[in-house]
Amino acid sequence: MFAGSAHDGVSVYVYPTDRFKTLSLYACWVGELDAATAAPNALVAYCLRRGTRDWPTFTAMQAHLEELYGASFRADVGKLGEHQLLSFRLEIPDGRYLPGHPDTLGAGLDFLQAVMQSPHLTVAGEFPDDVVGQEKDLLRRQIEGLINDKAQYAVLRCIEAMADGAKFGVPRYGRVEDLDGIDQQTVAARWREGRRRWPLLVFGVGAIDAADFEAAVRDRFQGPERARSLRPSKPFTATHEGRLLVDEEDVRQGKLHLGLATGVRLPDADYPALMMYTGVLGSFPHSKLFVNVREKASLAYYAYARVDAALGLMMIGAGIEFSNFRSALDIIRRQLDDMREGRISEDEMAFTLESFTNELKAEADSPSALIGRELERRLLGGGPTSEELEESLARVTRDDVERIAAQVDLDLIYFLTARGEVPAYA
Amino acid sequence: MRETEPLIQETLVTEELPSGLRVSVIPRRGQRRTYATFATYYGSIDSHFRLPESGQTVDVPDGIAHFLEHKLFEKPDGDVMSDFSRLGASTNAYTEYLTTTYLFSTTEHREKCLEILLNFVQDPYFTPENVEKEKGIIEQEIRMYLDMPGDRLHSNLMRALYVRHPVRLDIAGSVESIRQITPEELYQCYRTFYHPSNMWVFVDGDVDPDRVIAAVFENQAGRDYKRQPPIPRILPEEPPTIHQERIAQRMPVALPMLAIGYKDPVENLSGPALARRELVTDLMWSLAIGRSSALFFELYEAGLINDRFGAQFEAAPSYAYSVLSGETRDPDALLERIERGLQKVHFDEKALERHKRRHRGQYLALFNNPGQLAYAHNSFYVRQVDLFHYLEDLDGITLAAIEERFHEHVRADRRALSLIEPEDAKR
């Protein structure tokens, strides 16, 4: 169980346990996801990993992490619903299992604090010109490079089209066209804004004393002007009436996606029922999509359904032969119909419950899963812990699932296909 | 045999059963998940071999080990995946150059899951119909890989580095090769390589090792296995030279990708010698071009690499190679700078000590993740390296050994390049 508290815009939660060989620290600033600021915010995270006052170069920082027994550090940008997260994650070996038993927790906190609060700046208080320029180029290429992973690219394109300009469709790194006007002043200004005003969440997992940790974090990360609360994301609603969007690229395999609105989000009472719905439909090898699209029809290597808990947006995906577009789509639609018409077996419910229970229990074995769940709850304004979720899933009935099925609304069909392989679609 | 590592406080219990099957268990108090693998020393490179009893030579289509991996999940009454799924457990399998591994992960019903794992891998069921049907699924899998730039980059590099050794072939085979596979061939490979003498079980979880070993023993006792001698594998003679200096492929990517490979001549290293070779080579690359090196920073500052650029060494008795790879805006410039940088590389004592620490920390972190730990244990096992003794030589590795390794390994005449280039059409 996480212990801790949220006040003055700083939330600190610790999961004390003896079971891990490492100490996992995670800190993030949370801002509004907005097309105008997404790219400069992303650059803040990337410039901060380039150097601190004490370790002013990338090389010095890396050497320091090696000194800390190869602590792994990541500064990254994420998004959850309509929020953008600048996250800093450090996993550091627990000194109890190292020669000489060094105190690695203190060293880890020092490092995080230095990265987030005391970056290497010029005398003018800006990030160095060359650092910003290099990180801008890298970010531009990273955004352009999203097309390299076709499965991920197809999901991104589908979500972008579903959002139609709504905030949640803004890519977490921002857009290439927003990069041009950014200079070292913009980035420094965004950093100061985030550091002073954005809510900060800090999590620790491992052999850590909760009270000491919270005190240490509050001492290091003060910010009197910080926003106390987050504006919740709006649930996604369907507007495209199931129309088809096709992208043509030089690919060997087609990616078929269906985007749907469920109207249910993590804090909602119906969330466990939505989870069961998604599980029966497409989270597991026994689920309808896998069994019917892959096993029975041999049309795909993968076929899944998953839900974005912040928006209540469901995504169905399958990798298929181009010419099988029609038959795969028909089979997927039939599964949605079966869900709506209540053709759900006792077995499907039981297996889905077992599978989710297993996943939820296993979260306790993984520091990143523990932190991920707690972060989601804290950001989305409540919602069950994994233990609570386990209990409430067990109470979900077939009627509950059918009720969800009745409100699931197809928004958009997306197909990434090869050039010239555009399916006929009535 | 029971062995405890005092510093990291973990225990490994191992026993070899009469059938030749080896069982290893790491008991982990308080861990919710039980993670088990059942693996065979049979991978994508084993398409040519002799039957251990008769000595008769067998040649089968490429991709058959991976095909077998798929097929073992199918039973007369359905797919084994759903048997695990019913219990809330998840299962998976993967085929590599040397091995094929079946696994499950569960928080409940672990005895039952272990039984299903042992049984499904030991009860093949291939029919002309189900083999034909699987070809459609595997074809989709192969096509999916053909669209993955990172996969192509590696695959092309292996084709460039190796002249004859089957590591130059894709693990899943090709659409053409898998179409030739028959149930008879699957059975023949199955009977040869899925013999317990050629296999091992690894379990990591909050379990009693003796009970796990007893359960596997009982399962084996019900099957009439006689110990089988080692299977002679026929590998072509691989020259120390490379096949082709450079392979480039165009794909829809935003940025070019470059992989530089360095190949070792065949030395048949295994056990502690192989472990030491890995450590020395890893340390060598870390010092030369790792994230805290001057060369890495130079390349990063010049905008030629991103922070995912890295070097890796992969070694087995019959092959060993390093790969330096990443995305880059300018592959020619990157290559030139790396070459120049490597020529004037300076190996530093302090940096060596830092990287030794990093190795210790990363080894320790393995024990946080049951999947990674099982993977590490299994790849060590097949190379005859003991999990708890992997770092034994670390402290004794000197700068001189690293310099020597550098001159022996980083040679222009054993180097090949693989390139993925964006298509000309601008979007």
C-alpha cells in the first residue's frame, strides 16, 4: 500500500517493501496538454537531462549514474487524457545488496533534485543555446520517426483523427510545426512555469521509510505557487459515425483499427464493468477477437481491444493481409454485435476475471506497475487501487457488461494499407 | 544442488532427473508471480543435424523451430493458451538462434500451470490440416517483421556478416521456406530435440524448490524416456571473413538507421571463458562508446545519434558479433566519426571502475524481474555459464585485457554495415 499525502500541490506517496533489489523513484510535473506548449514542454524534459549545476555535461551526468551502480535514469514526456506529464524516473540499486552497503537512496534523491531544480544554465538563466538546438533537432526526428513503428503509428493516426482538434489528440511530444519558434528562452520559461506552478507527484517504491521520504521530498521540492488540483479530462464522445479513414504507406501488412467511445472512465462506478467488457472482447487469448480473428479465421497475428481509462476511449486493433480488410472488419463487428446482444458465456466471464485478477496481483511484483497504477489514480481524481479493482471485478455480472455494450459507440474505422491497396467499403 | 549467493541473498536449487531433464528453481519469498520456463536447446540455426541414435543426416526447411513453437500450442481439443487463460495465467513462447522457450506467468494455480506447461510441450499434435492453417498465421507474423525497420536492420546485418552460418537467416524462416514444412518433418524435429535430455525447466517464484522438483519428477516418471546422447548439429564451416561489406534497404522510415557489425572468428567458447569474453567486450564498448564516453558525447552533440544509440555483444560457441546501431540523420558522417573516434580511443582506468560498478548494479536489477531473470538464466545455461558466477571475473579485468580485446575485435576487415534508408518520396 502506498502511504503519503497531497498538499500544497505536491503529492508524495511511498510503497515501502523489502521485496526489491532496487529503489524506484518517480517524479512528474503535470501540465495541461495543449498544442501550443506541448513541444516546448517536451524540450524541458529533454534539456534537463543534459546537465546540472554539479554535473554540467551529459557526460558528467552519465558518469555519475555509472558511479551510482548503473542507476537507470529517464526523463520523458507522457500524456494522460488532457494532461501532459514531464516525468523523471530513477531506478537505483539498493545499497543493502552491494559491496560496502552504500546509502543509495540519498544519492538518488540528490540526483533527482539536481536534475529538476538545478539544471546547468547560462549566466542569463537560460538553457545553453547548443543544448536547446540539439534537443530540438532530436525531438523533431523523434516525432518524424513515429512512423517507424507501424502498429503504434496506426494507433496515433487513428486517435488524432478521432480527436479532431480536441486536446487529447495533441501528441505527447507536440508537433513538428510547433518546434520552429522555440528558443532557449521559451524552454527556460516553460521550465520555470512547471517548476513553480504545476502540480508535482513523487513516488517511491522499495526499502524506503515513508515519513522520512515524504519529509525529504517536501524539503527539496517547495513551490508556493503550485496549482492545488487538476482539471479533469472530459470523456471522449463519438462524432464520426463509424466512417472510414485510409492511409497508404509502403507497408507489407495492413493495420486495421476501430476507435470507440465507452463513456466510462477510471473513477466511474462502471469502470470494472468496462474492464470486463474489454477483457471478454479482446484483452486475452481466450477473448472473442483473438479467438475469432486469429484462431478461427487465421486472418491476423494479433487482434486486441484496450481502453484508455482517462478518456473512456476504446481501441480495437489487428494486423492483417490487405485483401482481408472486409472479412476482418466483418468478424470484428460480429464480435461487437455478440457483446451487445449478450452472447457472452459464463466461461468467458470467468476466464476474463481470472486473467485480470492475475494481472492485478502481479502488479505488486513490479515497481513500475505499482507506480503506474498509483499515478493514474492520483491524476484521474480517484479510482480503485488494484486490490479494490480485484474485488469489484468479481462482482461484475453479465448484465453489467451488456449495459456497457449498449453504450459503446463506434466512432472511426482506420486502415493503414499499402499504396494502391485501398479497400472497397460501403 | 543448492547454492546461495550471500551478497544478493538469493538461492538456486538445481537437480537433474533420470530422464536427463534439468530443473532449476529460485525460491523468492513474497513474490506474487510464479514464472516458469520449459526450454529446449533447439533454435533457428538447427535445421541440419544427425539423429543421435542412427547418425543419419537430416535437412529440414528453415523456420521449422519457430513453426514447431507455434504448433505445440495446438491440441485436439483446442489451443493451450486458453487453458492457461482459463486459470488466469498468461503464457508465451519464443524461438531464438539457439533455443526455443515456453513459459507461463501466474499468481494462482501454479501447480496446475506447471503441469499444463510440461504436458503441452511434451504432447505434440500435428495434422496436415492444422499445419496448413498455421502457415497463414506465421505468414502474417513474418510480414509483420518485414515492416519493422529495426528487425530488418539486424536481419540484413547478419546476412552481411555471415557467409554460411545459419544465424544469417531470419529466425521465423521465409514465407517460401515455411510453406514447405510438413507434419512428418515437424514430428522428426520434435522427437529429436524435444527430448528431456536436451531440455530444462526453470522456475522463479514463492515456491518450495523440493516440491517443484518432485512435481516435475512425477510428470517425467509417467513418460518412458531413456536418456539420449547429445544431438550432433551440422554447421557449415564459417570463414572469419564477412560476406558483404554493406546491405542497404529502403523502407518508409523518417530517419535512416545504421548498424555496424564486427564479427569474431569461430572459437567455440563456452562456460567461464565465454562469460569473461562477454564481460571484457561489454566493458570495452562501454569505455569506447558508452554513454559517458567522449565519443558518445561528440556524436550526440553533432546530432548524429540519439540516446538510444548503443553497442551490444552477442556470443555463443559457434558465433560472436558486436552491433553498434541507432537512428541517424547522416549514416556516412556517423560511420566516419565512429571510425575516427575508435582509432584514437583512450581507455581510462577510472571509467573502467565505474563500469564495473554499473555491471554489478545491472546484474542485481535482474533479480527484480522474473521474466528477465529467467531469460538471463536460460541464455547463460545454454552457454554453460552459471548464473551466480557470471560476474566472478569482473574485478580481475584489467585495462590491458580490454585494449587487447579491442585490437582483436574491432577490425575493419571483419566489419559489415546495414542501412535502412527512407524512401525518396517525401510525405
